[in-house]
Amino acid sequence: MRYVILLFLLVFSFSFAQINIYNPAPSWVKKGLVVVYSMEGGSATNTGTSGASGAYGRGFSVNVVLEVDNQVPYGLNILLSSLGYSTFFNTKLVNFNSLSFYVNAREINRAIQRKEAPPNCQVFGNPGKLFMKCNQNGISIKYIVDYDKKTGLIKNLVVSQTSINGNITQTRMKYIKHYYINLPDVKSFPSSAFENHSYVIYTLTPIGKMPSGTLNIKYLGKSGRILSYESYGQGFPVPVKKIGLSLAGPHYIHPAWLSRKDLLNVPEAGFEISRDGKGEKGGVMVNYIWQGATILQQELDPRTGLLLYQYLPSMGGFTIIMELQR
């Protein structure tokens, strides 16, 4: 199952910017846009040997544009997948220019016609359908992309990877629907967006609650409408760069959005983010629900939007708890 999760994440690491094209957001990509895809993927390891094994998963990818700054869209990428009896959930703020549900149709059509490709890659196809094959360090990766040749909206994406040791993985992503939702029109950031905060992480197991690390969120600065942060701490040896937007960041949700009963509802994926009562720390409870089950629970300060507490059930029967360190 670990290979299937990695494969799902691999899809979103693919970038048409690799083809060295100019990729400004087209006019239909604007704040409030929601783009939904179904996904399925499988892996086979040690093929051709007695130790061969495989796994399969399926789910959804939900992309919500929260900001467009200098023709670049930013927002939430939500990944939901069912792997046997386990559920994998990942949500993060991203730059959609590199985790694209769209391409700049004019530029990608030109790249196909001229057969322009990144190093160690080959490009084939016709406007509306791209084939690309890349080889690097003994790994062969193939991409098949169907997109609207006028708007650039990606309709279907297939990513296949084969390694020299007999491991094979493949993910398919199929367009379901896109539409626009009404988001709060805020002009400023909440005060918590410009603050540094630390969290203590616990692992809840059948034998009790055990400390497992710390997480620090450090504010680095602002460029246009985009904030930048660095997260690091015990258990996170390599600092990770993160972004923040007016409506949400790595440790906050704007009070204007937090005040709504339904923050986000995506019936095509059976997913919603909703407010539900008060928490033990005096904050507002927010539940992330998929197919009727709560897969993430957060408590946030209704005045500043600051994350106070997070409860995340994970694979293997463990639960990860994160608490604000005052």
C-alpha cells in the first residue's frame, strides 16, 4: 500500500513546467474554482520473482482555488484514497502552476508540434493529447494526458512507472466536474498568519498517548498576496517550505471562513469541511468528512483562526494528535 500512496503523490509532482512553457492561469481559473477528479492506481513489486506482491487504491483529487496572484493560482489540493480497509487523506496549500489541473493550451500545443521536451524525455501527440516518455536513473516514466485544446483543462491523465528491479506502478486520473463556489472576500490576513507557533505531537496507541515530536511554524515573509513559512522540529529533521493565503495557511483558517457552517462541500467526492460546536480549549471545532466518516478534526480560535488542536486517525490503527504549545 505504501507504493500506491507514493504513486498517488507522484501524479501531483508532475509538472508541465518541465516542458519549459509559459503557464499563466487562463481566465476561467479564478478564486472559488473547484476541480474534481476520480483516481485509481496500483503497484506490483518484485515482478517475475517468488516475492512478487501488489496493491490497489482508488479515490479522488479535489482542487480548490483560494487565490490568484500574478496569474498564478494557489489553493487547497485534497487527496482522498481508499487502500483496502485503510483511508489515506492529505490536504495542503499548493501553487497550482506546478500541480496542474490545467495547461496553457497554446504553449503546450506548440511544444507538441515542435517536439520540445525536458532532458531525457520525448514528446509525441497532437493538440489535445500529449504522450511523454522519460528515462532517468534506470526508471522509465510514461505520461498520457488528454486536455481541452482550447481551454487547457486536463480531462484524463495516466502516469506509469517501471523500474529496473521489476517494480511497476500506474495511476489514472479522470475529470469529473468543475464549478465555482462563493468564498469570503477578505482583504487582509488574520493576525495569526504573521506569528510563529509551536506544536507538540503525540501518537495515540492502544497502550496510551506518547510524545512523538514537535512542529514549529516560522513566518518568513510576504510576496504579493502569498505568505511563506518554514516548518521544522523534532521528528522533522529537514525544514519544509509552506505557503499561506488570506483564507488559510499551515496553522490557521481566516475567521470569516471559519464562521461559516459549511466551509467546503464537494458532493462529487463525498467530501466536506464543516463547523461543529465548541472544543475543550474554547475554540471552534471543524470536521473533515469523507463518505460519512470524520477523517480529520481540528479546533481553531474563532477570533484569530489559529489552530489549537488537531486529531488525525492514521493507517495502522494509530492516531496523531497535535496541540498548540503556549
